Amino acid sequence: MINFKNKKILVTGATGGIGYALIEKYSSLGGSILATGTNDEKLKDLKKNFSNIKTLKFDISQHNEIDNLIENASNELSGLDILINNAGITRDNLSIRMKDDEWKKVIDVNLSSTFYLCKFAIKKMLKNKYGRIVNITSIVGHTGNLGQSNYSASKAGIIAMSKSLAIEYAKKNITINCVSPGFIQTKMTDKIAEDIKNSLISRIPMNKLGTGLDVSNTVAFLSSDCAAYITGETIHVNGGMYMA
């Protein structure tokens, strides 16, 4: 049975739908968690709802502060065993209309920030000769999507980067994997018009949206010792919408 007793876990993007599901899963399995995000109220709600977590407001676009974040996380948790890179943004637009800032911001936050989080976390993990990193990507990193050339590029970049990191640190008992969600039921998808949502669901062989639990179950497995011999892989959680 998977459990995270005595495991120290940092989760970014903890205030979104998938982030909340991740916190709920790790909390139920006994992990010591530091949850980060940018929404004060949602961070307060997390702390109120889960007794075994600490929270910290942090914007991962602040690249020069990521080293300090990892240091603070390690101090708060008395170590760092697991990093879940879940934070990300979208700035959708057709490519010929996409502004420089829309391109750069998404690449900087989704890809560059994930790299720096991995880099500094790995430095901590090397000292213990143990680590688990799971990077949350997206189905559109494999398929592309209308109006999301920036987001698709950032998520595809995470996948390739994770493979390189996995090769570099496999001998050090540090695994780096990705989970690639399809369309997941969140407050964001709740706002989609019903006809558009139905059209979307019709493209999914399972004929339904996924849930945060579907994603968190997969992330928990990859970050557990049950997956100790898995690294550099991407597991798709999409109801059959894309099969690699």
C-alpha cells in the first residue's frame, strides 16, 4: 500500500483544481506537505481543511527567488523528498496575433520555472541520495491545440527536459517523471458552455471528463516507492483521448 509517512513533499500550484486534489491525496496518505500558490484565500482554505500541511504564497515566475523557495521548503519540512511541479498559466491566442509577452510569459512560467524548481530540488535530493519529481504536463504538449502554441510548446518542453534530467540523476536514486492530463473537471471547465463541453466529451473514448482524483492517483503512484524503477516516463490521464 502506498503511503508517504515521513516523506517531505513540495507541491506548487496547490490552489487550483488539480492542486487541491494533490494536497488531498498526499494528506490522506500521511505526507508532510508544503503547498504553494498565489491565491491567499485558497491557501488559507487549504490550511483550514488539512491539518498536516504548511502553506506559502509564492509566484514561481520569480526565478531569482526559486533557490530560496527550495531552501525554505527544506527548512520548513526538515528535508525534501518529493517535488510536484503543478503550477502553470495560459495566455491563449492565435499564433499570428500572439504578443511577445504572451509567448514569453507562458514559456517563462511553465517551462523555465519548472527547470529551476527541479534544479534546486535535485541539489537537495542529491545529499540524501533519494528524490521523486513529478512534472504535470498536458495532452496538448503531444497533440497541439488551437490558440495554444505557447502553452503546447511549454508542456512539450517539460516532457523533453524531464527525460534529460531523468538520465542525469537515475544513478542517484532520483526519478523524474511526467503526468499528462487530458480534460479534467475543474472550476475552469465548469465555465465552458454546455454545447462546447459536450462536443469535447464526444472526442473522449470514455465519454466523460477526468477528475482531479484521476490525476492525483497517478502522481501519487509515480512519487511513491512503488515506482522506484520508473523514470523519464510520461503517463497519460485522458480517458483514451490521446494514446501514445
